[in-house]
Amino acid sequence: MHPNSPIEFRTGFVAVMGRPNVGKSTLINALIGQKIAAVSPKPQTTRKQQLGIFTTDTAQIVFVDTPGLHNPHHKLGKYMNEEAADALNETDIILFVVDISQMPPHEEDRILLSLLDELKQAPKVILALNKIDRLEAGDVASSAAAYAELLPEAEICHISATRGRGLDQLVEQLTLNLPIGPPHYPPDQITNLYEREIAADLIRAASLIHLRDEVPHAIAVRIDEYTQRTEELVYIRATLFVERDSQKGIVIGQNGKMLKRIGSHARTQIASMTGGNIYLQLRIKVRPNWRNNEKMLKQFGFQRWE
Ligand SMILES: Nc1nc2c(ncn2[C@@H]2O[C@H](COP(=O)(O)OP(=O)(O)OP(=O)(O)O)[C@@H](O)[C@H]2O)c(=O)[nH]1
Ligand SMILES: [Mg+2]
């Protein structure tokens, strides 16, 4: 480009994909610089697509966070995989995130490869080797080589989403591969979800953090009221749906202790998103086997456009 010519603005979509728990949502939060996506140490935290919109003076990168690709055990899991696969349509770049600290590559890392095989024309893929902070320097090369073998033609970047390592280079790498064009969203918009939807996800993430085994995965959260009572205070009432009475007991805990713990964790997270105080009231209901029930899945918003 001629040194005096104006820099051309680049815009495009980047589908952030990979198996559960590799750090896709953590990466998007780190890039946006704000916690817009729920994160937890357990797999299958993200259940729907969510945009993370990153705008600079010269580019707008629209990240599409997706549920982790996995082998589903119920209709919700199937929905989540379809929701993830859907991000492949009309994306400019696929950012394939893997956890380099896990060796060898996981069978679920390959699900994306078979989806790519099915595409007539695959978009450009960048392979992000995340969690490099967990590796000794001497182990990086051999682990990186094992992951590079998954997709030999992909460009590679080494990152740590939690430490912020390699992120500037990643943004540069992505920007260079985006088409020239005007931004799709206003520069101050960072996501497509309403605060109340993010709040529901943060409540669910808090339950994933505090509960064990299958119980938190059986939870759906419905926000019943989300009111800005004063400039400082948001009032939230939410219902946690579980699949069995026994799960209800576990979520409530002895003398209501567990529910209090989840509520207090979620309140802090929601408060850091809104920047004000939160009054949060939680209750629990049982909806037997809702993860396999089409009607209930629809009610909870897990419905795909046909
Ligand atoms: N050490 C380390 N941990 C990380 C890094 N990135 C993410 N994590 C942790 O990995 C766990 C999973 O992160 P998420 O962002 O929820 O993963 P995800 O890929 O979005 O998972 P799903 O939504 O379930 O598909 C969390 O405990 C994160 O703190 C990293 O760079 N280094
Ligand atoms: Mg996620």
C-alpha cells in the first residue's frame, strides 16, 4: 500500500470453535477486555452462540463464541453442537482453539475437522494453541507439533487467554485475513446479548463452579424479572430449573447454603458486568428430563432457525 494512502478498514466474522473447556469464551472476554461470556472450569459452559465485537480505528472483528463440540448425550447437547456448527456458515475465518496442555489431542478436537471436510469451500483456519502458560518451555515444541498435525495447512498462534499472552499478534493475524469493508456494528457495541441474558449465563456459570458432576449441567436459568430499580441497583429474580427432586435438594444444600453460595458468586459476577449493586433472588423448580424435551428446550430458548 502507498505510504500516503488511507488505511483501509477491515471487517469480518471469526468463528471461535473447538472442543469444550479449551478457553474459547475466556479468550473472547480477554480480547474484548470485559466479561461478556460465561466461563467455568467445567466443560459445556457455553450453550448458545454469542458475539464479542472488537473494534479499533482500523478494523472490526466480530468473534462468534460457540458451544464446545462434543459427543452429545441428550437433545440439548445435539442442539449445542448444531449451534456451534452453524457458525461455520458465512464466517471469514475459523479460529480453532485447542488446549495445548492436554496431550495427546482429544478425540473431540477432531469433530471440527470432520465438519470442515463437509464444507465445499472451507474458510481460512487459524489454530490457536491456548493455555501455553501451563507448559514448561521445553514441552511447547513437541505439543505444538502434535496439534499442528491435526490441520497442517492452518496458520498457528501460541496464546494464553488468562495471561493475555500472544493476543496482540493474534488480533494482527486475524485482521490481515479479513476483507476490506465498513463495520457491521456501532463501535461501542461489544456483544449481541442483553444484560439479562448474560446474567442468566453468569448464574449458570456460578452453579458450574460450585456444584459437582452432572448436577450443574442439568440446570437451565430463566430470568423472571430484571429491573433497574435505581441508577445504582438492579433487581433480579431468577428460576433455576433442574431435572430431578434429588438435584433440587443438592442445589439448595443444607440449610440453603449451596444456593446462597451460588447466588453470592453470581451476584459479584453480575455486579462487575453492570458496575452497580445487584439484588438477586433465586428459586428452584423441577422439570423432569427437560434436556430431552423439545417443547421445554424451546421454552428455554434452545431453538434453531429451520
Ligand atoms: N491456565 C489457563 N487456563 C485457561 C486459559 N484459558 C482458559 N482457561 C481456563 O479454562 C477453563 C475453561 O474456559 P472457558 O473459556 O469456559 O472454555 P470454553 O472453551 O469456552 O468452554 P465451553 O464453553 O464449555 O465450550 C476455565 O477454567 C478458564 O479459566 C489459559 O490460557 N490458561
Ligand atoms: Mg465457552
